[in-house]
Amino acid sequence: MTVSVRSITLMAIFIALNMILSRICSVHIPFEGVESIRIGFGTLPLVLSGILLGARLGFLAGLIGDVLGFILAPSGIFLPTFTIAAGLHGFLAGIIAGGGNYKDCLRWRMYLAIAVSQILVAMILVPCLLQWHFGIPFWVTLPARLITQGILIPIYCMLIYAVVDRLKFCYREQSVGSSQ
């Protein structure tokens, strides 16, 4: 599989946005000295990378973003399971939204991709990993995660739809301009 320069550039932008939004522009809530809940828009670029670039590049963006974010701004110990969880945001969104074919992606598929990736990873997988690694009970963090995701999922849907809709418009304009 060859990856275009455009895809690599977009992936780099999404990785940088992920690192900034996850590490700097988010609220971290600790439980017994361990960051158990992070409220912010850090996964937004990962989900967007999955929708725009496909599942493989979305997964890779999550992996690279998490590793580079840990190297540049470490918080706690490095656990590869959380890196895989970060990659799953992009992977699941890419699989459900149509594998990087955002020009033909329907709105409901985009919304479904966002909701499923957030529910499976942020609400189920990450609390299970916190319980497995640190002994934080799943049910302790679930109420806060339900509230957080209940707010973030609609916001993610609006923001990602606006970006994808604008990209579709730019693609149409570019196609019309190049055919003349």
C-alpha cells in the first residue's frame, strides 16, 4: 500500500493536534494519584483521521500521537495498552465510517463511527484498563464518563461533520476547477 504525501501530511497534523489537545488543552481528574478521567478534545483528531484517512492510518495516528505525547509530556508510566486504545479511536472510526472514503460517507455513518469509537474505547476499554493496571474500579469512573461522553459525543459530531462537509465542498470545487 502506498500512502500519499497528502495523507502523511494530514496524519502529521492530526498527531500534532492530538498531542496538543490531549496533553495541554484538557482537564485531568486523578483518582488515588492516577489520572482516571481526562476531559478534552484529544481524541477528536484521531476519530477525524480514521474517517478521513481510513482505519489503518487512523490507528497509526493514534499510536504515534500517544507515544510522541508521552515522550514530550510524560504523565505517569508508559503503558502500551493505552497506546493501543488511542489507536483504536481512529481504527474504529475508519472501519465504521467507510474506510477513508469521506467523500461518500453518509452523515449517520459518521455519527455512528464517532459514538461507537467513544463508547467502546473511552467508556468501556479505558476504564477496564484502569482497573487492570491500577485497581481503579470500573464502576467508580463510569458515572463521570457517562456525563463526559454524553456532552462530548454530540460536540464531536458537530465539529467533525463541519470539517468533513467543508472538505467535501473543497473537493467538489477542485474537481470543477480542474475540468475546465
